[in-house]
Amino acid sequence: MANVIKEKNSGPLWASLYKELRADILSRNLRDGAKLSESYVCKKYGVSRTPVREALFQLEAEGLIKIIPNRGAFVAGLTDRDISDIYDMRCLYEAQAAEWAVMRMSDEEIDKLSETLDFMELYTLRGDAERILEFNREFHNIIYDGCRDRMIQNSLRTYHTYLKNALPPVSYSIEQLKDIFKEHKAIYLAFEAKNAVTARRMMEEHVRHSKARRMIDYEFLDNKR
């Protein structure tokens, strides 16, 4: 049965289709090498040809599909190296975001960071991974907004979308949850002290540890890339 995509107030129909296709490619619902003919996409997602062309062009620009003249569009997806590289790029961008955010955030924004950390501590004590990760995202989003740089903000949110869809759900141990909280507390303390150099270093360490926690699981995936 077709997944009918409807135009939303937040954007045109091609954008909604693009997001749906991107999620299906990253999650491997559309396998690497699969052909994405316009007729197939129209039928599967319940759209006309016009938004399909726009969505495919955007996916090609991101490297998630390859359009071959006279043959059509084929899923490229992400390789193991791509996943690893995304984490490394995220480390660079997050570190820069933290450094600039220390210099550019208001005291009210730092207070909000503190409040978010308090919630992380509460749910760490309760062992509630879902809520910890919810406030984890909020903590990082405050820093993204605080760096006042749209290019970094857009890049980091794109990286998070890729990793969220490409990697399987993860289960953290109690000790790992405690480590996640400690890493965020170290970042916050640098903000509280308005020490941009330390904030950058603590963020780099946190993202490297995040990569290690996730890529250990990823190595055991059935990999046909």
C-alpha cells in the first residue's frame, strides 16, 4: 500500500517526500543499489512525478542516491566509513559550536543549560534512558543556538538526522548513562566558568566517547556495504 504524503504547512510536497525517502534510505528500508524509478516512487509514496524529481535532485546533492544518465536513480546510502566520518565531522563542528557559544550565549541561556543538566541528573539517578537522551538533545540544541552560526547549526542537525536514522536503537547501561551525565556536566562547568578553551576540549571528548559507544554496536550489524 502506498505511503501517501500530503503537503504540510511547514513546506512543499517535495520536501516532505525528500524527508521520507531520506529516512527510508538511511534506515535501509530502501537498500543500497535499489533503483528508484519515478513510477516506483510515485506508487509507493502516493505522489505525482513533479515532487519526485525535486526530491531525487536533493538526495543526489547529499550523496544518498546516484543518478546515472539513461539508467535512472539508484540508492547509494551510507557506508561504514561515512558513519565514522560523520561522527568525526560532528566532533569538529560541536567543538567549534561550544567555543563560540561560551562567548556568545547570554546568562539566561547558560541558566537554561544548567536547568537541562539538572533534569539529566534527575533521570540519570532514576535510570530513565529515554528522558536522559531527550534532555541530552535539548542540552546540545541550546549550545547550537547559542553559537549563533546558522551553517554549524544546519550541519549538526543534519548529522544528527543521519545518525539517528542510519544506526539502530541503542541500549545504554547504568554506568554508560552516568558517564553521559558526567561528560555533559564537564561541558556545563566550562560554560559556567566562561572558559571557551575548556568547553571546546570537553565537547571534543564527549563526542569521541559518543562515537565509541555507538560504533561498538554498529560493528556487529549485518553489513553489506
